Amino acid sequence: MKIFILCPLPEEQKPINEYIRLKETKIINWTMLSKKKYTSYLRFLYQTIFIFILLIIVLTTTPCFFLTKSCFENTLNIWNSIISSFPYPRTMLVEIFLNINQWSLLIFLIIFCLCFFFWWELSKNLKKSYLLYEEGSWYEIQRWEKPLFLIKNDRLLDIRRIKNIKKRMFYTVGGIIFLSIVFNYF
């Protein structure tokens, strides 16, 4: 730690501090949960996105969304006319459900890609034997060579923690893409 104290990098640019910051960030730290909590959080996140999109669709397609009795009747008439215009109303409802599901999976995938990007960047910085930093302005980039024990510690952290997180997220993204294809074509 003494050598890291002599490190000229600003505190927020040190890889270990980046790791601690990602670990404490509520938007990203759920990727480090145990398997059971991780899957339940994924389910919760997907359901939240799905309900949010469903609410947006309902609120944008209804004129005044049940404010008065006449608005309620008008809304029912609009929905009945939409459903009755299709020869198979149940097919239309399934189609609406699948479209909402596709949008939910797309937003879910975007969130996952953002989280994966943060972990990937941190992993890249931990694997390097040097760090680039700025002292004063953008044109004064300096290079600091890590000491050997710090390189070992950083690579150990990458292999033991971050590699497993990235692998789990990679498999989850593969599952999301697979579900998207299945729901789209069947």
C-alpha cells in the first residue's frame, strides 16, 4: 500500500478505487449478488420494465384514463373497437404482449450492456502494467508503471472477482438474446 500512496494518479482514477466505487454503486452492484439473489433481481428488473412499458402504452392510448365515468366508457369503447376490428382478438392481445416483451428485453439488454461495459473497462485497467493519468489538462498525459506486487494484486482481483461477474453477465446476455429470438419467431 505504501507504493500505491506514492502513486501520482488521482484517487478516482486508481483501479482499486474504481472497483470499490462500482461495488458500492446501486445501479451496478447487483451484478455481484449470489446466484439466487441475482436471478430474483433479474426477474424483478424485467417485471418492472415490462409493467412500466405496459403503463406507458395504456396511458398513451386512453384519452383521459378513467378520470370520470364518461371517460371510462369512452376508453372502453375505444378498446372494444380496437379489439373488435381484428378477426381474432386474442391473437392481437398476444401480439401486444409479445411486442411489450420485445421492448422490455431490449431495454433490459441495454442496461446489461452498460453494466458489462463498466466491468470490462475496470478489468482492462487492472490487467495493464501501467496506468495513464492526467495531471493538469488533456495534453499532459503521464504514464505510471505499476510495481510488480500491485500488478499481481490487480490481476488476482480481475481473475477472482471481475472475470466471474463478466462471465455471468455474458451468459445472461446470451439468454436474453435467445429469449428475444424465441419470442420473436414463435
